[in-house]
Amino acid sequence: MATPPLTFTGTTGKLAENIMHFARVLREAGLPIGSGAVLDAIDAAQSGVLRERLDFYWMLNAVFVKKREHLEIFEQAFHVFWKKPKMLEQLMQLMYVQIARKGDDEKKGAGYRRLAESMFDKGLQKNVPAQKMDVLEIDATFTASADEVLRAKDFEQMSVAEQAQARIAIAKLHMNRIEIKTRRFRSHASGRMVDMRRSMRQSLHGGGDGIRLAHKAPHFREPPLVVLCDISGSCSNYSRMFLHFLHALTTERARVSVFLFGTRLTNVTRDLNRRDVDDAIARVSGAVKDWNGGTRIGSTLREFNFKWARRVLGQQAHVLLMTDGLERDNTEVLGAEMQRLRRSARRIVWLNPLLRFDKFEARATGVRVIMPFVDEFRPVHSLNSLEDLAASLIGVPSKTKSSMSSVKMSLPNLN
Amino acid sequence: MNLPTSIDATAELLKSTGYIAGRDLATVIYLALKLGRPLFLEGEAGVGKTEIAKVLAQSLGRKLIRLQCYEGLDVHSAVYEWNYAAQMIEIRLAEAEGQVDRERLSGSIFAEKFLIRRPLLQALDSEGGRAPVLLIDELDRTDEAFEAYLLEVLSDYQITIPEFGVIAAKTAPIVIITSNRTREVHDALKRRCLYHWVGYPDAVRELAIIKTRRPNAADALAREVVAFVQALRKGDIYKAPGVAETLDWVTALHELDCVSLDPQMVNDTLGVLLKYQDDIARMEGSGAKRILDQVKDEIRHMQKT
């Protein structure tokens, strides 16, 4: 095997080296770039057809970017890396200062954090004071109220490690997914029905000399998923993680609709559809007006039932309800609306993050009102990472309601 | 009948077959006919979406081809199907003749005479230069996979059959697609169509609709019914009654020899108007009476002025 001749010498050598370093930066930021792509980029750079900076940009873009969600990171990286290549170190220093300064008002582009991480030494990262998401008054976060407080929210961007975690979490969910039978068919060697069209076509291969039957079997598919996620004050500690999880879920799975509710209901499906996670979440936080406000589960559910249920709950949709069930509004409305939801959804899974307290008791009337209408109850005892969140949704889903009763029994003071 | 040449002519055309269209609807229908684009109609059940296609076919003297959508609808029942039994006989015959030329055999097997035409393919056939009206009803009932089949038909009015070739329409059919919005239809499909949201009619138009469709009903009763239904739609109910329900109600009341609404009669016939138990329970008893009193007040007030 002859190794390809090394051609990067002289001035091109510098370019080739820079391309290599640039690729490494992108790789660190989470783009899957192999050595082959680096060689392609160097070959293209040496082909002599690139006239200006923009040509160079689109060349690298074509070689390195293979997915829509990588565009933002690539763009940021390109501008930082190639603007003043000689001053790269200074730039990195500058970025370090910027990211370390908490509460920088300057609007950062999507993927900025992941890029910054990939550009510095990992050791430096540890010195950066850990950024917590803006913690509101701790005392208030665990209480529920029905007051409408409109707040804007700016979420910390996602880190490389978190993104990897999200991928793993979703992959785990993938193994446990429920599929339902559709009325479509796919070809299947041991299927029970005859695929006439394929049989016919196959028979012609042998000149019509006898007809070998081809078979087909029903096609199974994941049902649409509707997520109703609580973002009120009492759930505020998790909203960032919930959103990252929901983003990963919408990109991985088809037919997911996401609604956020506190004191009002917001459909954020379209916003979450942005491929880049930071971009998506920035849009969501712009679209939602009632971050960390009060909770009106009943009236927001009612709004969902009236305005959206008929639109998104078709085709045997499953509902994932993420709320602590702390309702301060009228629980009569909540009961009636849960009943209505029950009738239009094929399956309701309730993810309750309140159970993180060991002493949890289903005393809140809201919890008791919701409980009879859910098919599956998923308590979350510790919710510190996406992994915990995914773990709480994993497990063989019960086909009947029988598992519900066991949950009920394990909860004191439920009835 | 030729295509209408103005918005007013379109409204007149629809009216001649008993469809009272608002200015908005007449405009979008005129544009759809003029530009030769499919018309995508979305709206609650019972507001007259399907009726538009029927009325258009009738008033323009075109054939109506209807494709009722359902879950699992596929190419074989919507576009075309090969006649397998006949094909098999053909193969046997070829065998008996000792003919083993594969090219010729496949040519004769996948020929037009073995093709069974389903609604979408039928719609590309224009007898005597008069393209039919193609109604794709309740598209939201199918799954997303089916929408993909429609894309080619809707943008180029042609269908590609792998074994056969491309079948294109000589004259583009008039395509009406309806949806109850039980799910969102994909943007790629909507992009190819003109979109119109068919809403509930206002009181004046609803009264005109009743007078056109149920000419036997008493005038006073029609007024009361319209005012009652309009008030009901403004209220807080899960499923507001559509125009179809209003017409049904008028018929029902007429059959019961009712000339003016009274609370008892309303309660007894609520099932014609409301189809959800929650809504009926809310209306029964005092609810209906309250609306009825309010409605009668309004009508009295209007007659005075």
C-alpha cells in the first residue's frame, strides 16, 4: 500500500496545517469529522479554483458540515478561526474572558459555548466558575401559585458534555419505544399476506415461469407524541433540562408536538424544530411569556382541549404530561379537563418531578385529581441530569392499568 | 358551463346551485379556478367544505370524482392497481404459446388494459376537454405517507407509474382538498395549494343559507334559530354547531310543527345541535332558557327599530 505523497510544503503547508487545526476545533465542538474529510478539504484548497474568502468558506462548509444542526457551530467557528488566524491565541484568550464573565449582556450566537469549550484547554474550563442557571428565590420555587407573573428567561447554552448526555438519554429511550400497528404494509419474508404486485414483478424475472409469492406484514410505527410541560415556578429548576430533553426528542422522533404551560399555554413545536439546540431554546424562551410564574393546570389544560386536542391528538397519539401537579386553581376544572383529555388521548404518561423529596405525599389535591386519569405514572426521585430524566421514562410500559394501582398503593394518603 | 370570469360571477354561480358563499370564499374559489391551482379548505366539521366541491361540479357541469381519505389509504386504492388476475392469465397464455421473451412479456403484462384506475388517475382523464372536479375529502384522516403521493399530482397533474410511464392530464382537473384539522397537513402539500379557512357564517349569511336550503321553514323560526345558534357559538362550548347542524335543526323543528322556539322544545331537540354530553348538560335547563330569552329580546329590539 503506497501512502499518498505529502504535498503540503511551503505556503500551502501552513494552510494545510490550519485546516487540520480547524477540523480539530470543529471535532471538539461535536461535529463528526474524520481524517478523510480533512484530506478532502486540503485537496480542495490546493485545487486552485478558490478565488476569495467566500469560496473558501463554502468549500469548508461543503466538506465539513453534513447536518443542518452543525451549520451554526461551523459558521461561528469559521469566523473566529479564519478572521485573524495569527491572533487566534489572543482571540481564545478574549473568548475565555467573555465566557467567564457572568451575566454578559452581549447576545451570544447559538453554539457559542460549545465552540468556546472546544477552543480552550479543558483545564481552563474547570477554573471557570460554574454557571448555574439564573436561580430565582429558592423559597419561592417550590411553591405553586395561580398568579400570572410574566417573566422572560435566558437559558445558559448547552455544553458539549450535555449534548452527548442528551444523545445517550434519547438512545436509551429509543430501545424502549412503543410501536403501534398501522394499516400500512411492508414486505416481509414471513408475512401472512400476499404482496400481489411484488409477486407479479418477481415472476417476470424468470420469464413468467411459475409465480413465487411475495409476502407482506403490517407496518409498525411510533404514535404521535404530545408533550405538555409545566414551566411554572415550582418546576423552574428543571425547565432547562426539560427543554433540552424535548429538543433532543423532537429531532430524534417524528410527529412530536410540544406545549409549555404555566399560567398560559404556548405551542413551541415549531420553535423547537430548529436543528441547533441553543437556537431552538433561545426561540422558545422568546415565545413563552410566563416563565417561572404561577400554575393554572386546569385552565391551561382546558385551553389545550378546546384549541389543540382535536388537532394534535389524532392517530392514536400518546400524551406525556410533565408537571408536579401542584394546582392552586379550581381543581374541579382540572378534573373535568383531565377526563376530557383521557377520552381523546390513547395513553397518558405522567412524569412527576416532585417526588424528588423522599417525604413526598400525594396530598396536593391537584395530584389526587390527575391520578385517576393517567395510564402510567412515572415519579422522578432525583432529577439532576438528562440521564435521570430518560431513566425515569425507561422501563417496560405497562399494557394495562394494573401498574397504576401498585403506584397508588405505594403513595400514602392518596385516597 | 364555462369558468366564471369575476369574483361576483363566481358567487352567482355558487348561488345558482344553492350555495351562499361569503366574499372571501368566492374570491379564493375564483382564484383557484383562474390560476388552475388546487384549493385547500380547512375548517370545523359541518361548515360546508365538501359541499363546495359538489356545488362546483354541478354548476360547472363537470364530473365529480371523490376520494374519501382514511387511515392506511395507499396507492392501490387511491391511484391505480394492476389487475393481477388478468395478468396471471396473460402469463399462463404466454407460457402455453411457448413464449419466453422477457421483454415482450413484461411489456404485455404491464399494459394499459391491465391498469385499474382509481380516483386520482381517473381525475387526469378529461372527457371532451372538460376536466372533472376532484374532491380529496378529509385529507387529515390519512397518515403522512399518503400526502407524498399527492405531491406529484397536485403540482404537475401527472402520475408516474414505474412499470408503465408517466400519465399526464391534458386539462388540469379542478382540485378541492378538505381537512378537519385533526392533524397538521405537511407544508410541502399546502405550498402547492391556495389555502382558505372556512369559518362559521355570520347571522345574515346563515339566514340566507336557511332560506335557500330550507324554503319551507317559517321566517320567524329561521330568525330565532340563527340568533340562538350564533349565541351558542360565542359561548363556552366544546364543539360549536356547524351550518349543517343548523339546517338539521331547522328541519327537525319544522317536522315537529314548531313555529317559534320555546325552552322545552330547545331542550328536547338539543341532540340535533350539540354532539357532546358536556355541552348538552351545560345547556339543559336554565342554560338554554337564558340564551333563548336573550335572543328573543334582541329580535324584538331589532323589529322595533
